[in-house]
Amino acid sequence: MKKFKKITALVMALFLLMSFAEIQSFAVTSIEEYQKYYETLDNTLVMLTPGKDATELNFAWHSEWSLKAPKVRLSKNADMADYVEFVGSTTFSENADQRVNNVTVTGLEENTTYYYTYGVNGDFSEPVKYQTHSFDSVKFVYVSDVQPHHKNDLLKESYLWNQSLESAFARNDDISFIVNGGDITHNGDYNEEWTAFMSPEYLRSYPMAAANGNHDKSGTTFTKYFNNPNAYTGIYPMSFGESYWFRYGDVLFVMINSIRWEAIGNLDTINAVKAAVEANPDAKWRVAVTHYDFYGPGPHVPETKVTEKKKMLVPIFEHYDFDLVLNGHDHVYGRSYFMEDDKIVENEGYSTGTVVDPEGILYVTASGSKGNSRTEGSYNYPWIAKDYISPNNCYSTIEITDDGQLKLVTVDAVTEKVIDTFNIVKTDFEPEYEENTFGLYGTLLKEYTGEYFIIFEMLYDLTLAVKRFIGRFVA
Ligand SMILES: [Fe+2]
Ligand SMILES: [Fe+2]
């Protein structure tokens, strides 16, 4: 029996050592090492985004101008034996001498190791490893406001951004993708800002779902670097990107363009959420991502452009019974109490950090992800349950398991300390959609138009119908 115990202890020690070795493969990089790597990069790096569900993966990359179809090859073997080839499409780039290549890979299986290569004109990249995880449960990293600025030290900004991801992936080997709350770059139209943003090697193996921020509006490049699924164009397309959605297990993710300001743009945004929810009536969890932080911890919250969007979007989140809304913009980490009708909901469990079947919506705001967090001090908003004032970059991991649990862990990527944890347990998965006496848009917008909004709703639906009718002939 003693011998058996010894062997068990030995096996356990070996197992721990192997796990440690696996983690150490993401060893912390020095800035000198990173610089050597960074100097080899340009804006032709490939970006992965989630496909419409866990079985798909989208690719986008810039290449030299040429009219050959882009291809991605996928294999379960490191030498690319028995690969399957996926052919995509090409479109104009923001640079005259480049084009943008988009490919969608389908038929992925869960918990499987893949290798991919991508290229045009028969010239393919080296194989890159891509690991899928469970398709029933999901764990993702949440970051925001990376926004490298071409007038700053881009190497340093890129290094700090990489540091956030390095910490996240060293602590978690079961991440499926990254969610980004927006302000991807500072100005949008500079290749070098995109190179800095895309530089972390993790982005070759982990897809990123990004929402558009106010800084992304200053350029027209957002759509060139992300090949997002289920984009909702509404009445007319936006040069800086659309709202879109994707599904992963029981969770619907709605990535919202919260920056549009025109009247029709607001209607399009509302309709994008409506379309996403109605396409996924069986989703047990609904997560929205908006750049503007309606119940955030920082100085931007009371600004008109944020409060106007809050009036527009919070009612639709409440109408469709969303569980979680992820935000950026303020560059300060904050977690709200559960909110409903602009009031704090008194759920049991705030003090223990675990709530069961809560009423209301939880709002989480990310800090800046490249050492650009605000440090002016706490604003003491009544809705804030936890904030973290520090110049350090932080990130959150959010895990939603198929047994109805959501686990939020937020880490300071510089000190490696866990700064916040919070759990939701859900046993009741039936959404409680609120009733609307004026129709959905009337309820949301009646403060602007009163009962006459129904006319705008009808006109909107009519315009969409005409657009689709014409689209049939154009196609
Ligand atoms: Fe920002
Ligand atoms: Fe912003």
C-alpha cells in the first residue's frame, strides 16, 4: 500500500511538472527579445475571428495586390498531410498596392489539434497550430482599448499588449477566443498601428471578436482586418464596421456598433440586436459587447454621447433579457451591481461573490490593455460594485459552463494578482422578454417621438423590404 502511495505521488509530481512545462512554453518575453521579433512584422499578419459558431473559423489578411483566390489549408497533422482546402474571396484594401483576403474554415471538431497554412498564388505560410476546446462550455479572455498610436513608441505599446495576453494564456490553457471591447487602434488609417495591434503571436492561434470603438470610427480600416460573421448591414453599410453575432455553445455573443449616431444608424443597431436574438431563440445566455460603458467606473460615463447610447441600447438589453454586457472606453476596470430600469437590483450573494438566478444585467468594463489605464481615482458611482484604479493593464477571463455557471476572474497582468472574481449560477434558462405596448422601437424611442414612432418603425421595415427586393435582382 505504501509503495502504491509512493507511485501515486510520483505520477502526480510528474503530471504537475508536465503541466508546469506546458505553462512555461508561454515564458515571459523580454522587450529585447520582443523587439527582434517585432522588427520582422508588417500589416500582412493574419487575423482570426470566430466563425458563425464553434465549428467555423474566419481568416483575414492583407497581401500584395493580385487577383488569385486566397486559400486556407487545414490539417490534423503538423506536416499538413491530408489537408482540406478552403477557398475564400478577395476585396480592396485601404492601401492601393494591397488587397484583403477572407476565408472561412468549416467543419471544426471540438477538443482537436489542427494546423493551418494560408496563402495566395500557391505560396503558403508555415503551418500554425490551432487548438479547439469544448463546444458546450466556453472560456474567453476579455480585453479592450489596445489602441496603439503611431506617434507613441509602438514597440513598447505592442510589448505591453503582448504582456496582457502572455499573462492570460500562461494561466489558462483552455481559452477558445479573445473578446475586445473596441478602440482597436488609435487612428485607424495607419498600417503601423495595425501591425502593433496584430503583433502578439497569440493572435495567430486565437480568434478575436472585436466591437468597434469611437477611435475605430476615425478610420475606415476596421472591416479590412476583421472577417466577422453574421454582420448586420441594415439600411446601409458603415465604413467602420457593423454589429454582428456569433454563437458558442449555449451562449449568444452580440458584438454591437455602439458608435453610430445617425437616426437610421440607431435603428440599425437596435435591429441588429433583435435579429441576433431572434436567430438564436434557444441560447441560454446572452452576452452583448458595446464599446461605450453605460454603467462603467470612469469619467466618460456621464458624457452625452454615452448617455444617448445608454438610452437607446440598455432598454433593448433589458427587453431581450441579456445576462452580461461587456464594455471598454473608460480604460478603468469596473464591475457593476446587476442593473434594471436604471436601478440597482438587490440580488442575494453580492457579498459572497456568487449570485443565483439574478434579476437584472451585469456590466463589466475592461481597463486599457497596454498600460493605458486611467489613474485619476474612483468616481464612486452607486452602480459600481468593484473598480480597480491602477496604471497596469488588466484582463478578465470569463467561463460559461454547460451546467449553468459563469465565472469571472480579473487579473492585473503586471503584478499577476487576481483583482476581482464573481460568479453567476443559472438554473432558470427561460428568457423573460418584456412586453412592449408601442412595439419594440416605440418603447425604446418614445421619449423622442412619442406614439408617432410607429410610423418610423413601419418606414424602416418598408425600406428594408425594398432593399432586399432590389438585392434579389442585383444578386
Ligand atoms: Fe479608448
Ligand atoms: Fe473609446
